[in-house]
Amino acid sequence: MQCRCSSTTAANSEQCCTQACCSEPVLSHAASLLHRLHWLPVARRIMYKLCVLMFDVAHGTAPAYLTELCSRCRDSRLRLLTRGDFVSRRTRTRFADSSFAVAGPAAWNSLPAYIRIIDLHSAFCRHLKTYLFTVSD
């Protein structure tokens, strides 16, 4: 399948791919096509991947190098301990905010509690994707 548009950003590439998969004209709107294909927009897909990795970290199935980057909240005085939150590090630059050690715990902590308490990987992925489809930007 040949892409009919030239694009440089991930969102533009995504739009081009959705139009090619659905055989839609170049000027058609990608949001309805994404919904029809059950594809998440780029920003939400990144959050989905981060949360799935953090699920693996939380349940001990992630590689050691990822587990070492994240630590659970251990202060018994904080409510965060009972919610299963991870310590979110503060940074000075936007570049540092995109590292897994910062973005992973921030994405996990932003999830509602009913999703974070799920123990089964497939159920977690299903509920997470449903949540990310319904949440607004």
C-alpha cells in the first residue's frame, strides 16, 4: 500500500496510514477513521505503551533495567501508598520529562484506581484501551 501524502510528524504519518488502510481520500478527517479502526491517536498510544510497561513493573514481570528506574511510594503517611502509586521524579527540563523514569510513573499515577488494581494483563490492556478511548485531551 503506497502512502499518498508526504509527512514528517508521527501524527501526519498516522493520518496517512489510516487513509491508506481505509481507501479514503487524502482530505478526509483522520479522527473518524482512527475510531473506526480502533486505533488510538499518537499521544494516547504512547501513554498506553507506558502504562503497559508500568503494569509489568508493578507486577514484577518487567526487565530489571526498567524496574530499577521506578520505585513505589513507601511513605506510610501518604495516601499514595494505598493507591499503588510510584514516586514521580521532578525534573528541570522537558527533555528529562520524556525519560521512562519520569514519564512512566506519571502515566501510571494518572490512571484511575479501578484500572490500576487489575491483576490480569489482558484485562488491564482491555480496560486501559477503553479508558484511553473515552478520555478527552
